[in-house]
Amino acid sequence: MSIYSYKQRNIIVLVILITLGCFILYSLRAIAGSLLSTIVLYTIFRPVFLHITGAWKLKRWLAALIIIVLSLVIIVMPFLALSLMVISKVTEFTDDPLRIKVLSQKIDDFAGSKLNQPDLLDNGIEKLNTLAEELFPSILGGAASIFLGLVVMYFLLYFMFVQYEQFEGQLLKYAPFNEQNAIRFGTELKTTTYSNVLGQGCIAIVQGALVSITFFIFDIRDPIFWGVISTFLSFLPVVGAPIVFVPAALIELANGNDTAGWGILLCGFIVITNIDNVLRLLIAKSVADTHPIITVVGVIIGIPVFGIIGLVFGPLLLSYFILTIRIYETSKLASERLERIKAVEDE
């Protein structure tokens, strides 16, 4: 006969489960970005998968492979291309130290005489170095970790699509909410993902394109490269694009090209930054809008953890956290209401 009661055995099993769960989560910390990427890609491409298997009558495994290739081209490759472009540009500047020295002297002279900031360039370079180290740790650390993360992500994504009914059924079964709130959580999770990834992505692409066009008009070197950089930095609301076009304008002013310098500043602050607000209103009407505070705080959280993809995943993770709190509050209020009704009935 067991020395433990039924309740004691349940408590022991629960403690073991929590301990093992914490150990598993700790062990999976290295692929946390891959796990979150899998959830995001599944949420975004689920309607596409259902359309392919329903309207086109394709096998599930083939539809899953099509989506994997599609996501590689649309989402993954741009991040890898950006990293390679940045490394190439850094190498280019490193191979031409005289150019850097002359440019630095001009900017220091201009900042000291016009802006009363003689150390503006040194401070800016130091901050950019810190930002680059945080944005591209996986690239600097080697391609093996990137390859492993992609393999894990697409391995999970493939089976999530091929067995999506079982996957979603298990989520509903083990979700810590009742069925109604679990469905609501899934719906709002989809809306939140679309807002953060697709909505913010649309804004970033438009702002990056406008930076490229502006640089092309004023004959700035490598306009496409700087437009791509602006696209990724534009995930930071308000301050994203100015990180690129303000230094470019200052360099032109330091070179004595007042027309280009002031033209870039005017186009930047009148058109490029304000297009952000216009697009946010349109996105809020069609999908949902992510508050700029959530975006900024999420980026601060996400970049040290996920690197460059933290620009997207940081705000997304914070939005998921806030969504979970809202669902919890709704469940708690509903539970309290039921208890009050039951108490009244018992009386």
C-alpha cells in the first residue's frame, strides 16, 4: 500500500512536471528565436496553406514545401542579404582608411562650428558599433547557428502544417483557458501577428523606398543599400529612418553641398517620417495597430535576445504577453461572476 495519498501523489507529479518543464525550457533557450519564428510563420501562412490544399487540391506535404520555399524567399533571404550587405560595406570602409579619415574630419569641423558638437562623430560611431554588435551577433558568431535555427524552424513548421488539425486540437485541449477564450486568443494572436509583422513590414518597406528615392534624387552614393538599411531600422517608430537620412544630410552639409543636405532633411522630416503616421491609420482600420511604446520597448527587449530579427520579434513577444494578460483578466472576471451567481442561487 502506498504511503502517499491520492492528493499527495498528484502534487508530487505536478512538481516533477514543473521541474522537467523548466529544465526543457532552459535547454531550448538557444533556439527560442526558431520556436517563435515557427509560430509567426504558421500564423501568417496558415490561410495560404488552407487555400492551397482546399482550392488547388494539393497534398499537404507539397503545400507545406511550397510555403517553406515561399517564406525563404520573402522573409528569410532579405535578413540574410542585409547582413551580407552590411558586412560588405564595413569591409569597403575598412579597406579605405583615408576616405574615412577625410570624412571624419569634415564632419567634426562642421559639427564643432555649426552644431557646437565637436565629438558628434566619435559618439555616433561608438553607438553604431554597439548597435551593430547587437543586431548581427549570429552573423559574427558564424553561419552554423543560423543554419541550425532554420533547420529547426522549418522542421517544426512542416509537421505543424501537415498535421495542423492535431496540432490545433492539442492547443485547444491544453490551453489554460476555456474553449471560447482559447479561440479568442487564437484570433487576437493572428491579428497581433499581422499588425506587427505585415503592418510594420509595410511601413518599413515604404519608408526604405522613400529613403532610396531621396538619396537617388540628391545623388547620394549607394541609395539602394541605404534604403535597405532604412527598411529594417524603420521597425523603430519615429527614430528609425532618421538614423540614416540625418547623418547623410550632415555629411552633405559638411561637404558644402547645402542643396542636397537641406533637401534630404526636408524630404526626410516632412515626407518620410510622416508617411509612418498615415500608414498606421490605414493599418489600424484594416487589421490593428501596435502602439509605438510597445514597439520601442519590444525592440529594446528583442535585439539583445534575437539579434536583428529582434526588431520584429521583440514587439511581437511583448504584444503576445499583453494579449495573454487581457485574456487572463477576462477569464478571471467571468469566473468571479459565475461564483457570485452561484452564491446567490445557494442562498
